[in-house]
Amino acid sequence: MIDFAPDPGGYAAQRNEHHPWGYWLRQDPAIDGLIDEDGTVWPSLRHYFWQARLGMPSLGSYKVDEGCELLLSILHALMNRMTGFEAAVADLFGGGWQSQRHYMAWLQGQGMIKDREVTVEGRAAARMLAATRSVNAPDLAPLDFPTLAGMNGLDGGTTRKQREQVMAGQEALGRALRYRFVREQVAGKSGIKLIGHEMGDAVPLTRVLWALSFPDDYARDRLFGWLAHHLDRWQAWGEMAADGGSRALSEHLLLLRFADERIDLG
């Protein structure tokens, strides 16, 4: 557990915070499902979490897995960086300001977050949700990954050698994902490319979906450091480039890069 993670519900006093949420359920070979402490049988751990813990209905129009995947993506982002309101609206809620406000208030009311920081129970829930994804689910970056941000990696005062170690490690983590940003030359200049692995039905090839060149390595690494800080979003951004083209991704990244920056209104 990260020392500064809040625990308003006292989860750590009742459960082992180092285990995924729901580890206390029991499995019986004679019963199809998982048994909770009250003896109720649940079809899956996600159903138990979604209905018994969050009090959410299991409706055909909004499946449990769909709700759990959205929750996981939001917890994943908040666990690794301070996500601003505007950036969250644009990147996680499809531009819906009201949806973002309501969802974040609901998460706080559920005790999964406190003041936009993931709680001890929220982190345990994220570990459970990551471990119970279907085999066909999109790639997921590690729940905790090092970045150049002070809260979960090296701070801004590091040397270039230390920053290079972090970015090289980020590229190594990315190689396990279907979509990954890499530092490679573009037209003979320092550049960043978005690579899609096994793209296409007839012959699944590795394809370059987006590329940007820079005047030098320093300019390139400034953007790559920011991209590395959003490793959990590479899958979604890769799908955006694959479906909407490189321009759609460029516009989205530009929007996010300047989201939540204060302006002088005079």
C-alpha cells in the first residue's frame, strides 16, 4: 500500500489491503460460483463487487463488465497522476462535463476515492478488476508504473541519465502493449511513433499509426515524458488513431496537453 493513500472507510482495519478486493470469497467445487460471507452465491467476483459492494443493478443494457472496465480505467488514471477536470472530461468521459461530475461524486460517495485520490479500498478494487478481465479485453498497462512525476517516479530535478532510464523503462513496458509509443527517427530527425502490433485481418502486421518529428532529442523527450506519464491511456489512444486516423489523435493530444491550464482573463 502507498503510505499516503487515504482510508476513510477503514478498509485496512478489516481486510488485508495488499490483496485484491474480494479475496475473502470462497470457491466450492460443488457450487457454480463464488460464495460470500453471508452464504450468497455470485456468478463472478465482478458481479459481487458491482452489486453487493457498489449497489449497482446488473442490467442487460449496461453489463457488469462494461461498468467495471470504465471504473478500472478511471482508477488506473487517478492512481498514477493528478488528472485535471478538463482533461478527465476530454479523455475519460467523451466530453461530458455533467457525466464527469456525477461519476466522480459517486466514486467519492462509494469510498473508492477521496479528494480525487484513490483510497486503500479503491486500490484493492483496481487490483481485483485488473486480475478479472476477460481474455479478449484490450491490453492494460501495469497498475503502478514509474514516470518522471514526483508522486510516483523521479522528480523534475533528475539528471538526463536518470530521465533516460525512466523513459527506456517506459518503452520496455510499452512493448507488452498492442499500441505503443516509441522514440525512433522520423525522416532523419528525432521523432516519436505510435506503433500498432498485429494490425489487419489478412496479414497482421506491425504498423505505424502516427508519427511526429522534432528538431532535437530534448524536444522529443519533453513530449515522450508526457506520453509516458499516460501509459495507461496508450491503448485507448492507439484505438483512436487506428479508427480515426493520425489527425484525430494529434488533435486529442493537443487538447489534453493544454487542458486545465489557467489563462489570464484580464
